[in-house]
Amino acid sequence: MKALTLTNLRSNLFKIIDQIIESGKPVFIKRKGHIVRIDLDKPTKRTERLFKQPLRKNVITGDPEELVNFKAWQWDENL
């Protein structure tokens, strides 16, 4: 695709942005020997932005069998 000049972008900014939204194709702008790309950002799902936690082993300290009949509302004063 042909790169636009900054002057051309400035004069047609809203038309170019609408064109990017409708077509989904990026627009390239040339400035001082560099090419800048204006592209449509794809929204991501909230769950995709989460990072994965490492799988932890042995997170229970003590005997896991004690948790089977554990009653959280009972207080053991000996602990």
C-alpha cells in the first residue's frame, strides 16, 4: 500500500480513520524517512488479558486427610 504524507493525513484524518474502521486495513504514513502504521486494535476478551499462574505443587502443609472432616466454625483452643 502507498504511504501517505503527514499533510495528507492531517487534511483527511477523519475520512482515513473511518476507512480504517470499515476496511480493517492499516494505513501507512511516511515522515522523515520513517513509516508509521495506523492500525485497528482488536478488542480482547477479559480472560485473554489474564496471565497464567504457574502450577503449584504441595500447597497444603500438613496432612490433607485432616481437611476432610475439618469444620471451619469449630475453634480448637489448643492450636
